[in-house]
Amino acid sequence: MNTKIAPTRVRWSILLILFLVTTINYADRASISIAGPELSKALGLSTIEMGYIFSAFAWSYVLAQIPGGWLLDRFGSKIVYFFSIFLWSLFTLLMGFVGFFSGALAIGLLFALRLLVGAAEAPSFPGNSRITSSWFPVHERGLAAAIFNSAQYFATVLFAPLMGWLVHSWGWQSVFFVMGALGIVMAVVWLLTIYGPNKHPRINQAELDYLQAGGALVDLESRSSSGTAKATEQSFDTLLIVKQLLSNRMLLGVYLGQYCINTLTYFFLTWFPVYLVTERHMSILKAGFVAAIPAIAGFSGGILGGFISDRMIKSGYTLSIARKTPIVIGLCMAMSMIFCNYISSDTLVVALMSLAFFGKGIGALGWAVVADTSPKEAGGLSGALFNTFGNLAGITTPIVIGYILHATGSFAGALLFVAGNACAAIACYVLLVGEIRRVQLRT
């Protein structure tokens, strides 16, 4: 009697590693915002100067996206991502030594190290998207992308209270020492656990067949490491590929939408703890714990958005409707943060920020859309372009808010600016994106 062998579930252990790495990724990005109030006092920084230091990460992060995507397509996700984790963690750790300097030298070192952290992190999210494309069928990809993307909220839930306590107890430098060391350990874990589907030692044929039948690109990593990526380079000029991707209306709408959505992300990553300390007069220790509350809501919303989207696909809705519906509804909820300008109760403000973050989490399905739409030959480049547009918000958001605060002395205009970007993201998905489908490159 033939007994059907049950498929293994190795893909979920891969997703767990992606989630953990992305959690550390976002914790390292946010470390300077938790340390920011004490750091700015120690170095005598103005709000405008802090805005530029907050944005330093995104300058290099954006500029390194295309090279990072090319490296992923050329050499594969495992080795490129390992060096990414190791280097960003090393540079984060070194930021703790800035405290041994003073004046312009300290500020220059801090800015330079944030630039290096940004450059090192560039391959991370395109790598996440690439690995998700190879390890998950279409009907599970929304949830998978939502889970690794929700790590940005979990990072705040887990590490904001810890980092607040570290600053309170051991000084702002300790945040960078602890987070940098943790990331270096995670780089080793990555190297020992990540493989492509065709090479993983624990996957069985039943799961491999399941992935292939569901549309997973199971040979994506094998092609990168075996030299097929080199052949792709000969067939498709990189600049021509970028031009084709940018000339596609659907992809351009997705890219622009991500810029607007990430304005919300970078507000919470950079200025939100400062908002709690300066506008709501909380201590840095209290702010660290309070910042975790909206993040819990964002984490829940992120998981729920991916679940709803995949459930809609299984129920027979088109891919376009299944992806766009949570995005539009979630971003409408995110706009509720405007009402914080008219409320004096800290409890209600935290509740509204939690609702806004919950909605932003539901709507954060961009990486699932990228995995659904990117050309097979250029998944790394498409993800890099998506991340480039998205993280331009990491440059503009901290700086714009810094100038708003300098000009008005209040966060009221800043919240209006952030909510306006949520509205613009809705317009991108409703008016520009159109049908969501995989793009085919022209040879």
C-alpha cells in the first residue's frame, strides 16, 4: 500500500529567521531615536541637526539599493545577506564609541557611522522579498511578507523598553553596544540556517512539489549561485532593466505608494519617541515603554493584513482586490493620527496612535505585491527599486519634521504631514497601480 508522505514545513522556519533578522534590523534603525533625547543633550544638537542625523541612515540606504539588488541577483541571498547583517551590526556597535569624542568630531563620526549602517542594510528587504518568492506559493506569500514586514513593529515592542532602560541605567552608548553585539550573533545564525529550497537539507520532495505547484520560484537561489545570473546579465543590461521597471505604470504606482507609506514608518522610527518626551512630557524610560503600545497594534495589524489578503485569494477574489483592499482600508485608519492634535489626554493620544499604527500594519502589503509582480530575472533589482522609493521617505521625513518643529515648535504640522502621505498612498494604489500581475521583461 502506498502511503503519501506529508510535506515538511521548512518554509516556516526560514520565515522565522527572516522575522528575527528583520526585528534586529529595525531595532538597529530605531536605536538612535531612543538614544536621541539624551544624545542630543550630550552633543548639544538642535532639532534640525537631529533631523539630519536621523536621516543619515536613509541617504546611504537609498543610494546602495540598486547595487545591493544587483549583488543579490548575482551572488544569491545567503552570502550577500550574511555580510549585510554582520556589517550593519558592527557599525551599530561602533556608534557607542562616539561618546568618547566631543564637538564636531563626535557629530561627524555619528553621521558617518549612520551612513555606513544604511549602506550595509541595503540588501536586507530586497533579500527578504527574494527569499519569500522562492520559499512561498502565491496563496501564502501575503502572510509570509506581512510576517517579516511586521518585524518592524515587533522590534519596537521588544527593544524600545529594553533600550529605554539601557539609556536610563547605563547611558545612551550602551544601546549601540548591546544591539551591535546581538546582530553579530544573528549573522552567524543566518549563515548556519539559510538555504534555497533546492538545497535545504531538511526539505522533502513533497514540500518542494507543493512550493512549485503554488508558484514559488524554487530555483531562484540555485540560478544565482550557479552562474545563470551571469548569463542574465549578458541578456539584460542592468540599466535597461531599471528603465523597463520604472516605465511600468503598475510598478511605478507601487513604488510611489511605498514612499508615502514609509513616511509613517520613519515618523515612528525617528520622531515618535521625541514626540512623547517633548510634546507629551514623558520621561525617556516611560516613552520607551509607551512606544511599544502602538507597535503592538502595528504588529497585530501587519499579521492580520497578510492573513486577510491570502484568505481573499483562497476565497476566489482576484490578486488585485485581495492586495489592494487591506492596503486602502488600513491607510484610512492610519490617517486617524491627525486627531491627536486636538486631544490633551495622553491615554487617548496613545490609543489613537495605536489605531493609526494598526491601520498602517494592515496596509503594509507592499512587499507581497513586489513578490507577486517582480520579473523572475530581476527580483533583486525590482525589490531594490521598491526599497529605494520607500526609503527616500527616510531622508525626507526626519528632515521635514525637523524643520516643521523648528518653525512652529509643535508636532501638529508634523502629524498633518504624515497623515497626508497616507492619503497619497491610497491614491497611488487606487489610481495608478491597476491590475496586479507579474511583469515580463522585454529582451
